[in-house]
Amino acid sequence: MSALHDEPGASASLPIGVFDSGVGGLTVVATLARRLPQESILYLGDTARLPYGDKSPRTVRRYTRRNIDFLLSRGVKAVVVACNTASALALDELDLPVPVWGVVEPGAATAVDATRGRVGVIATESTIRSDAYGRAIRRLDPEIEVLSRACPLFVPLVEEGWSDDSISRQIAERYLEPLLEARIDTLVLGCTHYPLLKPVLRQVVGAETRLVDSAEAVTREVDRELASRRLATGNGEVVHHFCVTDSGAHFERVARDLLAHVPPPDDLDTPDETAASETAAPEPATVPGVRLELVEV
């Protein structure tokens, strides 16, 4: 079960805080914006320290704590840890004054509902080593067979913008070969970068294999829990702030593509903790209705 904590004084008008190590968490932002168009979102992409998947558990926990402290300092009513590695390694140690959701448990529950008995999990090396998905799936149904595969090259491919080309397909075929030979019927995309590879992954696994997107799964849980906790907002100005800790050019392109089919945000903002430094702030980005700043967390 995702870690959830009540905060009696939380204001429903505050944004939902979301963070990931890079552009992958934008898949969560896009699904949140589609399902909850009345909600504002504050997003932090820790692009300066990605990928998280090859970091030690101690380092991932430290980064997670810093990212959440930043979101809380800006004022959020809830937090979505839109990073599978952070969800797997750090979520259990968090004790926050607001509700917090990880992406592992919702994804695992969706996989259990979808499978006929054999689930494949692809994720970063750290997430696979933690066996977070395997343990979560087996808790729900011990009879399900879980086969896992680390795919460390997928995140850099997405971050480079090579999410749908021949190189990505060749790498996907190599990674997925043992899972397909084992005849999995469901494949969990255990990293929020991976939905950006869906066209390639679908070509490789075929039409019969169910793809489980943890971004969609956690969004359904956020929708349900905000309503039950009376934290959902039904009116007011919707403002999306997007924050990055390193170069925002690629981030801007991905944000534009992912948010193209949802109501346009009023602001894409990247907070800058280095405002007091001698380094000049970057020029605002030009996404319609959005501006992008560089920050340090």
C-alpha cells in the first residue's frame, strides 16, 4: 500500500507536488492533468542528478528527501513520488505532513488485475535489485510468476529524445527477449520514463501483451484519495509549475509533446534556489502559457 499521511490543515486549493529524476515524471503530470483538470501541479525534475537507477539506496533516499522538502517549502497539499527507484527505496522511510503516493504499489495492483499468471517487470537496476514490484505483486497474489529485467539504457535513450527509432527498438528487443521467451502476458513499465517508449515496446511485445503504465495507475489512486480526504479542488485558477535542476531545453520539448492534448497550463515554472548566486538566471522558455527556470535543490 502506498504511504499516506493525513494533514488536517492542508488546503484543497494548493497544488499537487510531483517529482522525478528527469522527464519521465512528466508522464504522471500528463495523466494527472487529463484526469484531474481542475488541479494545479508543482513538478520538480531532478535532471542534474539523473539517473537515479544506478545510485545507492542511501543516495536515492537523500535525493528524495531533498526533493520533497523543496516541494513542501513551496506549498503542496500532497506529493506523488513519480520515480519508481525512489518509490522502491525511499517511500517506506518518509513521514510527511501531507499524503504521499509512490508508483510501485498502484502499478503492481494493476498488473495483478491484468495478468493471466505471468508478469514481466522492466525497470532500473536499483528497482530490480530491490524486488519492489515482485514483492508487491506476490503480496497480492502469491501464485503469480514474476520475471524481472533491468533496462539501464532506456532512461538515457528517453532523455536524449531517442524514444522511437531503430536504435531504441534494437535495444528493447535485446532486453525483452528473455521475458518474451518466458511467455509473459503482462509487462509492467517499472520506470516513469518507459511509457515514452510505448510505441517501440508495443512493436516488440506484440498486441497480446498487456502494458501496465504506473503513471496511469497512480493517477487513479490520487484521484480516489483526494476525493475521500476532501482535498480535491473544484474551482479556481489552474497553474502548473515545472521545475528542473539542470538544462531545460529537452525537458521543454518533452513537456510540450506530453501536454499537447491536455488543457494548457498557465505557467511552467522551475524554481531557482541559486537566485542569490552570481550566475545569471536562464531566459524563460517559450512553451505556450509556460516559462521554465533552472533551480538547485
